[in-house]
Amino acid sequence: MYTDIEKMKKGNTLPEIEILDFNGKKISSKTEFTGRKTFIYFWSQTQMNHYRRTIRRIEELKEEFPKYRFVGICIQPYTDMVSQAQNILNLDLSNQFSFNDFESSSKDWVLTFLNKTIIVDEKVKIIEGFSNLFTNDIEEILNSN
């Protein structure tokens, strides 16, 4: 675990994992997140109230920080229920992904709670590897980068 935490420190390249787009296509996280500052948040299809609250918070941040791409990652593979929820919430599916392998991906990115966010720059270098979506300092982090 110590090694994984070290890999998630500011300035390091975000460990590359395999993610799935909304069509189930496998994609490299490095390839997908290169080119624009990206704010990564997590959600679970078993925690839909949390997901709705997360989306409301993300919409606020998107308004305030348009230079960032906001990307949601479901910790489980997509299901019809997830697709329906995303359609109801009118989400941009090009910014919605899921882990292909939760065990490996959550270990590589040290995902220990759903409120975690990861912020990377255009070259997928970590700006912040351990932020919390619902803390007040998230705006400070985004403003300073």
C-alpha cells in the first residue's frame, strides 16, 4: 500500500489503468485523460443518492472551473440501471466511464472512499491525488492550478 500511495503523490504520472466507456469499450486512462486538465470523481451504482449528490456538486464545480474536464468513474461495470440513471440525469456520456477491474484499479489509484477525487494536468501528472469532493478546499486546489 505504501508504494501505491507514493505513486499517487503530486507531480507523479497517474498510474495507468484500463477503463470502460459507456459502450463497454476498453480505454487507457492515460490516453483518455491526456490533453486537458481533468477532475476525476467516483460513484457506485449501489449508492444512487450519493451519485445524485455528487452530480449536483460536479455541476457547481463545472460552472466555476470550465477549464477542467470532469470525469465520472463508476466503480462497477456498467448495467442498464446505470445507463437509465445517466439518461435521467442528462449526463454527457463521453465523460462517464467505469473500472474494468475494480480490485486492480482501486489499488493502483488508492481508492478507499467514494468522495475521493483525483486531479491531473494535461500530461496526466497528478495535481492532487487524495482530495475529497465535499470539502471546502477543493475550490482552492482547482483555483491554484
